[in-house]
Amino acid sequence: MTQPPFLPFALPDIGEAEIAEVVDTLRSGWVTTGPKAARFERAFAQFLGDPGGDQALHCIAVNSATAGLHLAAEALGIGPGDEVVTTTHTFTATAEVVRYLGADVRLVDIDPATLNIDPAAVEAAITPRTKAIMPVHFAGLAADMDAIHALAARHGLPVIEDAAHALPTTCGGRLVGTLPSAATVFSFYANKTITTGEGGMLVTRDAQLAARAKLMRLHGMNRDAFDRFTAKVPSWYYEIVAPGYKYNLTDIAAALGLQQLPRAEAFRARREAIAAAYDAAFAGLPVVLPPRPPARDGAGDVHAWHLYVLRLADDAPITRDALIEQLFASGIGCSVHYIPLHLHPYWRDRYGLQPGQFPHSQRAYERMLSLPLYSRMTDDDVQRVAQAVRGALGAAPR
């Protein structure tokens, strides 16, 4: 019997509208940062429900979420001698931007139920050197931002949200990106809930932070390149006022974003439907299903469902690694999110970290895998994954 084609872990959902928008950009002659990047920034603010006025959202398009996190931390003045508290259960980008600035991270454990950063562990890690808190909304489920903002206010600390997984996620009925944080940073990497190939967006209400991030986004120039090159009168002069970076988003990438953003809710709804199908297929098996948002006034918040992270229970008849091998043998891609930072040589050795310091992250890591979850999956694809997992766990087909 012929095995069906390999089902990858993730695929972007690119349609004819995205292709046409990119072609239009190529034909326009403006392929680097220009009018479409500016349009994408405005569209993103509108998507979040920009209230304008004193509460206006400043949206700054960048070439990665890593760049956005770096710009936010730099704009807040974080530097040598400072510390930023964040979770060990994340991709290295969350922490590495702190090291770019010569500061240090204090890694803390996660809540074993939500897999998000534990606010109690955050508070315990705060020292006189702490200059910011950087929570991560893991897999698309909002962290406990009420608790984090409360402790940040008590200690006079800004919050930078790593929202790479969190579009469109809500927390307390509000979209992530509109909470009272100093900055929120989204990712548009190829496997994210919307994509520009590579890209990200820094969102803030702080006009000074936004101005600094815009300045540092493009070499520390005091004039925007787009303005200089489209002016109707000579405007070649600029000054370098800081040693900035090369973090701008191109118009080619922004063209994708302009067409992806209106589809974000449809993408999310399809991901949620796939997650529900997985939940039904795995009910009663020796697994821990992904957490759902907590109920508030009879209704739950919105989960972006960037990832579907399944954890094996102690009585599962197979190890996580063996399950991954069986799925790949069946032509199904999967991944692990994440190998915690405390296990990587750089972070482990710099801070002398041990697995026992992070028991919840360590335990989750040893038992977790991420299954395919993307809007291009067909119902047959979903059932194929579900049946493969059920078979590996010794359950009868459905």
C-alpha cells in the first residue's frame, strides 16, 4: 500500500490575493521599506482597535519579532548591569535580545497547567537589578497578565510582551497588543498565525519608546528613508544620531501582511476547529490536552492556537521521542516547543542552571510534542494525524 505524501508540521496559507499584492509591489518599483510597510502598520493598529488620542497605538513594522524585542528593550534603556525576568520555556530569541544589550536574564519556571510563565516565580526573581519583565504567551494562550501587571506596578517595572504566538489572542476580553504593557511584539515568521515570510510588529502606546524604536530600526538615521526618497524637493540630507540597526520590514513582506491580516480571524477559527477535533480524538487517552483559556463571566478568552501541544501522561505506553519517530515514519511532521533554555549550553553554562531549578518546564519538555496545526490542513489531514497518534498510544481507530 502506497503511503500518502508527507504531511509537514507547518505550511503558510498563501492565496491569490497575497500573490497579486506581492506582484503589485514588484511592479511598483518600491520593494524595500516604503508605502506598503506604512499601510501595514496602519492596518495593524486598526486591527487591534486603535482608540487614537492619548491611547493611540504606535505600530512599528520590523523584520522579525527578535528585532522588535531588541528595539523595545533598547528603547527602555536596558543595558549592562540590568536584569530582565523571563521564562525558561521559550525560544532563545526572547532571552538573547537582553544579552545583545549587555544585560542578564533571570529565567523562571512555568505554571504546570498553562505552560505560561509563573507570576509567583517572576516576583521571587525580582532583584534591585531587575529592569523589566518579559512574559511569553505560549502556544497562543495568554499569560496571566493581570497578575504580571499587578506585580510589575508594585515594583515599578515595565512589561515587554513576547506575543510571537498570540495573534489574535485575548486576555480579559482585550486583544493582546492593547494591554497596559510598555511594548508588545508579534511575529510573522513562516509558521505563525499570519505570515510575511520573515517579519514582526512592535506595538506600544509610549510615543517616546516608539520614536526611539523607529530611529534605531534603520541605522539611527534621523530621517525616514521612504520620506527622503519620495520627496518632491531635494531631501538627501540626514544625520546619524545613534548606532542603530537594520531591522526594517520590506514592502515585499508587508504586501503579504496586508492580505494576511484580514484573514487572521478565519485562520484562527480553522485552527481552533482543528484543535477541537484533536481534543475529541484524544479524549480518554493517557495524554494531557492543551490548556484552554480560563472562563471569565461565563466565557473564555480567545486562544490563537499557534501550536497544539500534547503531553504524554505518566502511564502512556510510549515515550515522547518514540511517538515522534512513529509519526515521522507514518509521514507526519511534528516538533517540540521548546527545548527549555536551561538545557542549552550557552544559557546553562552562563548562569549555572540545572533542570531541578525548573521542574515544571523540565517535566513538560520531557513529555510534550507539537502536532501539525495550520489552516491549510484538510479534515482528512487532521484525521490522519489523530489516527496515527491514537494508534501509537494503543487506541482503536475511529
